Amino acid sequence: MIDIADTSSGKTHRDENFPVASVLIAPQNRAPIMAFYDFVRAADDISDHPTLSAQQKLDLLERLDLALMNRGPEEPVAARLREECRARRLDPQHARDLITAFMRDVTYLRYRDWDDLIYYCRYSAMPVGRFVCDVHGENPERVWAANDALCAALQVINHLQDCAKDYRDLDRVYVTAEALDAHGARVEMLADARAPAPLLAAIRDLDEKTAGLLDRARPFADLIDDTRLAMEVGAIQALAETLVARLRVADPLCDKVHAGRLGFALAGARGALGALLRRPLRTRRAIADAA
């Protein structure tokens, strides 16, 4: 039997494009978030593994899911998350949704249109933010819509900046057929050293739709009760907006899209500070609404 630990890519939360349980998050809330991340990282590594067969990947992902629900052989990464969910009365369904997304990654390699891609994000991205909001006791009715827009935007940004690598290494194409067809582009162009004009136009179409998601997500930080989480969300929003702006002019097949360490830190700090400075206005609005 394959050991799930042996499928690890070695990536950690420090290798991600966006902050994961940064110092802005209160210490008491980091353990469940990191347990969630480690579980999701294990599932992601399985779905992206370079030598496992599709059936082996599906079997391992199912094993992780069963372990999380305490219905199969124990897996340490699942046990840690299960215990955190039990202790904090958190719903493990968010993690199970991610398993659904990673199973889809194994078998579903092309996307028809924007709606098809957002449906994938419903399972691959939105549950991450929902879980973090649940850890902080945020009101789902108030924050989930904005959370979903931000998380979907982060997912599509990652797809666009990694589009060549995903195609080359995994034969996965998240640049939709609709966008490609609209500009006369072909999937095979993702293998070029530089993106031909039709492919660049398709990528920029999706980038523009992603900017629309970020517009919808902009109130998110101000809807959050926990100030430290609001600052984290403000930082992530600012970083995402920086990357969307970069994708308007960069060629992800040959240009580095992600900001350097200094630019990453500055954009994040600007977003976090902006969220903090808006807190008094949020409080005044709450008082006025209650009056």
C-alpha cells in the first residue's frame, strides 16, 4: 500500500503565493488553519504527483477522505484536522470539498467556459476561506459571498500564472475553451516559449473577469468582525489586485508574474494597514445602524 507521506512534494505554507496563517492571525487560531492547510497540501500533492496513475491518485484521495471522517485506516494528517474540527466544533465538509476538487483535477483536464471554471473554484478555493472564517466565528451569511469571490479570484490567478506549467507537467488547461475560441487560440500554444497574440488575448480576457471578482470581494475585510483576520484579508486582496494588474501586461509563459519578496511584503502591508485604518469607520456605521 502506498504511504501518503511518501507522495509529499516538500512544499509548505511558506511556498504558497498568498499568506497562510501569517503573523496577523491570532495564535489560538493558527493550529486549526495549519491542520487544514497540511491536509489540503497532502491531497494537492497526491493529485499533482508525477508518477502515480490516475486510479492510484483517486484511491489515495478517497483514503484521505475516509480517514478524515474516521471511517478508514488512520492517516496522521487527517487525524490532526479531525481533532481540530472536533475540538473547535468545525465542519470538516470544507476539507472534503477540497478532496472533491482534487479528484476532479485527476479526471477533468479541460474547462468549457467561465461558469465551468467557477464551479471548480466552488470546491477548490471557496472552502478554504470559508473554513478560516468559521475558525474565527464569522457570520457565514455576512461574509461568505465576498469570501467566495476573493478565493475564486486567487484560484484563477494561480491558474493563469501557472498555465504553461500545468499544461506541460499535468496536461491540465484552465484557460477555458470559450476564451481560446474567441481569439482563435489553441491549447497547444501553451507549450510555446512565448504566448502568441491569440493566447495572450484569451488569458487577458480571463484576467479581466478575475478583476471583476476582486471588485466584488473588496468589501470583504470590512465585513469581518475579527480585526486581525480583516487585516489578513486586506493584505490578500491587495496582493491579488497587484497580480491581476501584472497579468494585464505580462506573458505568463515567459515572464515572472508573482511579485518579488519586497513587492509582496509592501503590497500586503498596504492592504493590511488599509483594513486596519477603516475599522473606526466600520464601528461608526455599526453604531448608526443600531440606533
